[in-house]
Amino acid sequence: MNTSSLESLSLIVCLLVSGYLLYQLIEPDTDCKTARLAVKYLLLYPVSFILSGVFTESLYLCLMLLCFYLAKRRRRVLAGAASIRPGMTR
């Protein structure tokens, strides 16, 4: 495998992790159907091809959702440490 295919694979993994984190963030406050629709819209939105491309948007989204997930779970020190990472992708 060359470097570009590994980068693309890692960005697709970030997109899938983003879907999981989005589901985990929404599901406790709403019902399961709403959480599934949110993930579905994330993955099927007309410009979601950017998230699976060679851009860093999927990594940024994954890290931002991780910050919110950790903050919601009251792991504030980890959320603070994780909040530095999205800025590094820009």
C-alpha cells in the first residue's frame, strides 16, 4: 500500500468514528431513530464526499465530536487536551 491509500483509509476511518461519536452524543437526549437519522444525514449529505476525500475535514469533525463527547461524559481534562487537536488540523 502506498502512502496516499493509507491516508485515504485513515480519513474514512475518521468519518466512521465521527458517525459513531455523533450517534453517542445524540442518542441519550433523543430517541434512537433521531440519532440514526443524524448519522444517516452526515454520511449521505450531498457534500459528504469532501469528508471521505483527501481533505482533513473528516479528521477535524472526528476530533471536534470527540471533544464534545468527552465534555458530555464530564471528562473535562481529556476534553481540554483533545480540544487542542482540531486546531492543529487547520
